[in-house]
Amino acid sequence: MAHAEHSATRANGEGKAYDHVLKYTGVFGGVQMLKMLTSVVRNKLTAAFLGANGMGLISVYNSITEFVVSSSNLGIPLNATRHSSELLEQGDPARVRHFVMVVRTWVLLTALLSVVLCSLLSPLVSYILFDQEFGHWPQVMTMIPVVVCFLVAEGECAVLKGLRKVRQVAVVETVIALATLLLTVPFYYLLGMRGVVVGLICCGLASLVAHFWFSLRIVPYRVRLFDPDVLREGLPMVTKGIPYVLAGVSGAALGMAIPALIQMQGTLADVGYYRMGYMLMVGYAGMAFMALEADYYPRLSSANGDAVRFNGTINQQIDVCVLVVTPFLIPFIVLMPWIIRLLFTEEFLVAQGMTVCAAFYVFLRGIMLPVSYSSLAKGDSLVFLAVEVVSNLATALLFWWLYGLWGITGTGVALSLGALLDVACVLLVYGRLYGCRVTAATWRVCIVQGITLGAAVLCCAQDNLWVRYVAGACLFAFSAAYSLRLLSHRSNFFRRLRR
């Protein structure tokens, strides 16, 4: 009798956990759908006004911004989210407010650091990204206000996530999506290529204002830049964050290396094609992963003292990611020629093979990301750094080799092979260090959906359109039915939805 009650309680707890994961995956999935719709309009107009070269230039400027932000943030956002989540669990509002003040003080310092870093590195970045010429350093310097805005906004977003203000984060994402559309396209139309920088600066300001609008209502803005006690209190967070900075620099360097590698063997238009394909697969098809940082990471951080709950949280997130993203991926890749024509122009159809081959990258991220957050939740920054550096080096080598071999299509294969190596690496390392194990039930879900996706990719390689669309429709129906059956069995979410 007691055993039956224990089993019922455990099943009820797991059901509630799946409900929570589905709820916030749905919330951020809805946000991503809105972002996708605004992006459809923005990318279509951008492609029409600026062409592939303009898309490539936007990609170059974005890689500069990401590199400087990753190099300057000192790992504060990740540590701030984790520690504020732990303080929230302890139920001490005064300590939470004080910690937020410390975080904001250090974030402001990192913004000042980014100005210095961008100024010093601008000639080198100009040489790497602008045809081996140092003279484009003023263009690199124009990214300083963008970097400052994104750094401060990143700090405010970390505060919202750590305090579990998930709905507010969702609203901020929605506002930024709409603002990005309204504040970029007019400049592209009026100024052409010169409007790219103006649009990016406006996007940075919009992100900053949107985050402040919500975060200041929760915790008023206070900083103490010249208080030695506050600076000393934040030092452990910064010290722990140095490996995260190096990992971020490694990832941002990869983001800069890929356009550079493509331009060495191809053209700026090829960079635009790659950026378009990456945007489709990661920005649109990967929308289920938006819940990871906003909800999953704080939840995993609060469970890092309980091995069973910790591992259960990881497996639940993998289940939901794989079950949600696979039925979305199959029609996405089958209808890819129509989607590219709708979102861009026929000029970008050359990247169709790249996007189809990159489908496995999105699928494998659904397995890899929930496990890879283990080191972040544990605060084990050195392990995170080692795994990230090895992963980024392997991915860079794959890009260099496969782009030279198969052109743009090779970049999609490189993304998928890199993701497969990432899965093997994180399972081996984190399994050994933290006891992270993917359960047999979760592996069964991954294998069934992985085979279904593989069959859909093979259908896309067929010249016969009847085979492509009819077989693709059947595979989608099977994948969707399988996902709905499992999610309905494991969660009360759909039963509540029906009621």
C-alpha cells in the first residue's frame, strides 16, 4: 500500500514536472513563432533591399558584436542567474536586492571594458573580416554603442531569469522582435548598406529599454561603482566567470572564423547564404530551445544538490525538446524550397542543401544542450571551458574541410557532424563527472525520432516531388502522433488543454 502511494506520488510529481517544461516551452515557442513571423517580413525585405551581400555584411557585424560581448561580460550573466536563483530558493528578499545591485555594478564596469576592448581590437578585426585591410577600423568602432547596450541588457535579462520572471522575459523577447522589424527595415530602404549600422544601434537601444522596463519594476536600479566592498563582493563571481569568458571568446571567435573561412575560399555572398541557412535552422526550427536559458537553467541550478532530481530534470528536458522539435523539423525541410522563396528570394535557393543537411544539428542540440547545462548549474567553469574549446576547434576544422569539399552544402554537414561530436563529448565528460545519464526511455524517444528525421532528409534528396511530399507528409504524421501520444501519457498538460 505504501509502495503504491509512493509510486503514485512520484508519477504525479513527474507529471507536474513535464507540465512545467511543456508550459514554458510553449510560452517561448509562442514567442519564437511571433519572432519568426516578424523575421519573415524583415528578412524578405532585407534580401530585397540589400541582397546576399547585405545579409553577409549584417552577419559580419553581428559576429563582431558577439565577439566583443563574449569577451567583455566576465561570465557575470551566467553566474548572476545561477546565484540569484539559489538566493530566491532561500527566501531572503534583502539579500536578493543586494546581490542584484552587485551584479549591476559589475555589468556597468564590463560595459566600460568593452569600449576599451573594441577600440584596441578594431584594426585586427578589420584585417580579419574585411579583406585583410586595416582601414575599416572605424566601421568596427561603430559597434561600440551596440555592444554597450547588449551588455547592460544581458545583465538585466540575467536578473529576470534568476528571479524566475519567465513571463517578463517572454514579453521582452516579443517587444524586441517587433522593434527589430520596425527599426531596421526603414533604414535599409532609405540608406541601403549604410543603414545596417544605424539599424543595429537602434536594435541595441530597443533591447536595453525593453529589459529596463521590466527589471526596474522588480528591483530599483542601484550601482556603487567606487565602493570597494561591493567590488570585492563581486570578485568571486568574476573569478568564476573567467573560464566562461574564455569559452564565450572561443565561441565568438568561431562565429568570426566561419565568415572568414568562407570568404577565403568563396565570396561575401556565400557568407550571406550561410547566414540565411543558419538563421532558418537555428533561429526558426530551434525555437523549442528558447526555454532552456529562461526556465530550464535556473530550475537545473536549484536542483544541483539532489542527484536524482538533477538527472531527472535533464532527461525530462531532452524528452520535451526532441518530441517537440522533430515534428516541426520534418515539414520544415520538406517544404524548404517554398520557405526560402517565401522568406527570402530565389537567389537564396543555392543554400537549400545546407539547410536540409543542418536538420540533424537542430535535432542533436535537443540532446546536447540539456546535458551541457550541467557544468553551468554546478558552477564548474573549467570543465565548461575545456568542452567548449574542443567543440569549437573541431567545428572550425569541419567547416574548413567540408566547405572546401562541398561548398555551402558542406557547411550544413559540418554543423551536423559538429553537433554529433558535441553529444558524444558532453555525455562522456558530464556522465563521468556528474553522473549525468540518459535513460533508456529517453534514448528510445531519440532513436525513433532520429530515424524518422533521417528518412525525411533522404526524401528531400529525391528528384521525384511525389516521393518528397507524400513520404514527407507520412513521416510528419507519424512523428507528430508519436510525440502527442508520449506527451499526453507523461503530462496532464494536454488533458487540461482539452478541458
